[in-house]
Amino acid sequence: MGRKFVVGGNWKMNGDKKQISEIINTLKTGPLSPNTEVIVGVPAIYLEHVRTNLPQSIEVAAQNCYKVPKGAFTGEISPAMIKDIGVNWVILGHSERRQIFGETDELIAEKVAHALEAGLKVIACIGETLEEREGGKTEEVVFRQTKAIAGKIKDWSNVVIAYEPVWAIGTGKTATPQQAQEVHKALRQWFCTHVNADVGNSIRIQYGGSVTGANCKELAAQPDIDGFLVGGASLKPEFVNIVNAKQ
Ligand SMILES: O=C(CO)COP(=O)(O)O
């Protein structure tokens, strides 16, 4: 099916100039598998610095953006601004944006639609909380989050889905390869049924949540896991191992 493995590093609100130059050196030294697409999600204030200092083979992503091109929205940045500094990707709908900053399915869907219109590629994050999983609602939740986006866009070719169970983020509690595979497979089936089979078969679905150099290979071996979105470990040299998880 030819889904290229895609590994994102989400630095979140971490890093200063010194640490970022260390990460840049690690990424330049690699070696990074040419079979993997690598995208680093950088705090907005450092985006241009990182874009300028990384080879073009490594993509850079903003971690958020707003849903309109410009205007009176103090503190926000637009997809047009992100494109303007040579950055091609944005991460949207991260559970921290949803939970801490109150972003709704609807707002996230609007942001995804506008970012795509503006020519950005999008990593769209979805995932259930522990309470939702324990209540047997995992599929209901991730389908609802995906459906909101599907209501606003038609072309999925520039979208990567990141399935990040909230209970696995920053907790050291990784989903087992079986747990992750089960949700990824269900999502792919959802796309086949509710969008179309082409999208279902071609869309890349990353897993995120406590991915490390130690657990990445087993996760990468699952048939419907097409990459990772990595938080904590993306700030460390082991990120290189995660990029190379699928050889
Ligand atoms: O939220 C994540 C990536 O977006 C995952 O974070 P951790 O890898 O630190 O659990």
C-alpha cells in the first residue's frame, strides 16, 4: 500500500537555544532512515531558527495555528505566517490543546480545514481519556473526533492522523502494540466506510504516547501503525532510534 513511515517529534513547550542546537546536531548526525519522513514540532518562537538550521530532508511543524489568515486575534499565528517562513506542517488537535486550552472538535476541524486551504500539511491528533477507555468508549470518541474533521474537509492527502490515547501521554504507560493496532485498524475501517477505501488504505496513522527507543520496534511492526508522534523522547538522542524503528 506504500504508506511511508512518518515520525514526528513534538517538543511541546520545551527547549531553549542551547538545547535546540543539541537536538539539531543529533538530527544532523543521525543517521536517519531515508524510508522515514521526519517532522519536528517546534515552539512557534523557534520555528524559523530550526527551519533555517535543519537540512530540507527534515520537515518542521508548528504545534498550533488559528483558523483564519490574519486579523485581530492577539497572540495567535496563522497558517499563512507558518508557510511564509518556509514551514510546511502544523500539529492540530493535540490533547493538551483540547484539555488545557478548551479546543473543541469543531474548532479543531475548522483549523484543519483552513490550514489545508493555506497549503500546510496537518498532523491531526485524536485520542480517548482513561475514563473513556474504561467506559468502553474508545472507538466512539476517536470516531467522533475524526468525523468532525471529515465534516469540513474532502481531501485527506495532506493529513496524517496521530492516535494518542490521553492516558499514555507523558505517563510512561504505553498502549500495548495490540491495543494500539486495534484502534488503528478500527480507524482505517472508519475511513474506508465513511470517506472511501482509497483514503482508508492510504492515510497514515501515527501512534503517540510514551513511545521510546525501547518500545518503538514492536509498535512499528503492527500493520496499521504508520509512524509515531513522540513527546518526551523527541528531545533526546533516542529519537534517532525511533525514526529508524521500521527498517
Ligand atoms: O503527546 C505526545 C506527542 O504529541 C506524546 O508525549 P510523550 O511521548 O511524552 O508521552
